[in-house]
Amino acid sequence: MNIKKTVTKISQCAHSVRLLHSADLPKLDISFEAGYALRGIAMLMIMFIHSINEYAIYTSELSTTLLVPQYGQLSCSIFFFMSGYGLYFSLSKQRGALLSYLWLHVKKLLFPFFLAFIGVLLVLHIFKNADNAIYSIKPWNILTLTMPEGTDMWFFKVILIDYVATILLFMLPLKLTNRIGALFCLHALAIVLCYLLNVPGCWFFSNLAFPLGMYFAHYKGHLVQARNTLLLACLFSLVIYYTIVTLYHTNAPLEIFVNTMCPLLIVLLMSKIPLSPPRWLQYIGKNSLSFYLFNVPIMLAIPASSMHWVTYFILNLVITWIATILYTPLQRKI
């Protein structure tokens, strides 16, 4: 009888130790505040790249050393990752009515685009300065979601396709793991096609971070055990990437790997470091789409050639912020 009691106590102690160990493991959750802050950082990087791209410093040796030309691509990866991560939890809470949910998302994406498009038409008509003399756009270009050639809307089109394709995929009678797997396959196929069709630039690589965000949201409990291994892999890949880009000035095949490792590295670091992101950064993240779209007509209206690049960037940010604040009450009614 004593032996039985001893065995029972030992098993209870072992169970308590396991529970304590699992409680002490680093969490990989991303709070709403931290998630919005990450999107805010990504959007600031994108706006910075759009602004500095107007100046020769963008292609300088210092810019290359600091990986400035890569900021836009890496920030897009972060944004795609957080979009996939957030959409996973939004869809997991849905109990049917996915068509109405899809329509709601499409409206939230398209309405600010239409306003920005109208803004571009007005700016090009009113502000006929040397900086935007080369731009041309017709009213019917709105049907193809096209802005002037110098303000490509590839990111907006891709994120729109991502949301629509993912929500439609979740309508199919498949297991959740199969849906995420299918999403990975669709993105991998799209990247291969872009590569084979010689799509200019490597921006399409960053879109693989979207299904990665959904995968991370679904399997984060299993990834806790491999946290340190993943962290080392991410850091190692970024070091190799930095060495190749700065020494050889080339886009290596490692690009696609880095664009998936970068957001993962940031999330892993966030799970280790407690964050209290400022509210202004969260605001940019919550309204990141408005910042991205409304900045297009604002950049066209401000003549970059007449001011320093720092002044140009700050003006872009401030005026875009004001436009977003004015749009917020209208957004709530959509």
C-alpha cells in the first residue's frame, strides 16, 4: 500500500514539474498592441523608402551598407506576416457568413484606394510641377487598380488577392491544416511563375510571409520547443544575407529565405522582450492601409527636388497622418 502511495506521489510531482516547465516556456503570442506596432514600423519603413527613393542618397555606398534599399522589401515581409497572422485568428472566430466577411474586407480595402485614386487625379491636374510631369493616369485606370507608373500599387493588389483567396479557401470543406498547406502551395506557385516570367525586382518573394504568418499562428504552440533553434537560424541567415549584399552588391537566391526569416526573427525576439509600444505607433499600424494609399497623392503634390530628403520624408508623414485622421470617421461608417 505504501509503495502505491509513493508511486502516486511521484507521478503527481512529475506532472507538477511538467506543468511548471510548460508555464515557464517563452510564449510566442503577439498581442494586439505589439501586432499593430509591428505593422506601424513596417509602414514607416515603406514610407521612408518611398521618400528617399527620390534622392541620390538611396543608391549611395552608405545606403547599401545600411541595407536601406532592402528596407521596403523586408518591411513588406513583416506586413504580410502580420496580415496572415491576424487573418488566421479573425477567420477562426467566424461561424459561417464568410461571404459577408469577405465583402466587408473588400470594402475596407477598395474604398480608401478609390479616394486615393481621386486624389491622384486632382493632384496631377492642379500641381503640374517638374516632379510629376512624367506621370499620366486616366479615370478608367481605376478598374485595374492602377496608379501612375512611378507609384506602383503592387503591394495593394497582392494583399487584396491574399485576403480574397484565403477567405474563399476557408469556405472549402477542408481541414484547417490542409487549408494552410494549400495556401503555401498557391504562394509558392505564384513565386515560381513570377520568377519564370521575369517579373522585375524581387518584391514577390516577400509575399511568402503571408502564409507563414498563418502557419505560425496555427502551430505556435509546437514551435515553442524549437524557439532557440529558429532564432539562431534567422540570425544566421540575416548575417549571410548582409555579407552577400554589402560585399558583392547582388541579389542572392537567399533573398526568398531572408524575406521569410526576417518577420519570424522579429516575432521570436518579441516573445523574449516585454514590449509596451507607444500609442502613436499602434495608430499607424491600425491605419497602415490609409497611410500607404493616401501617401501616393501627397508625394505627387510635394516637389521633392526643392527640399532635403529628411524634410521631404517628414512632410509626407505629417500630411499623410492628417489625411488619415480626417478619413477615420468616414472609415467607421463603411
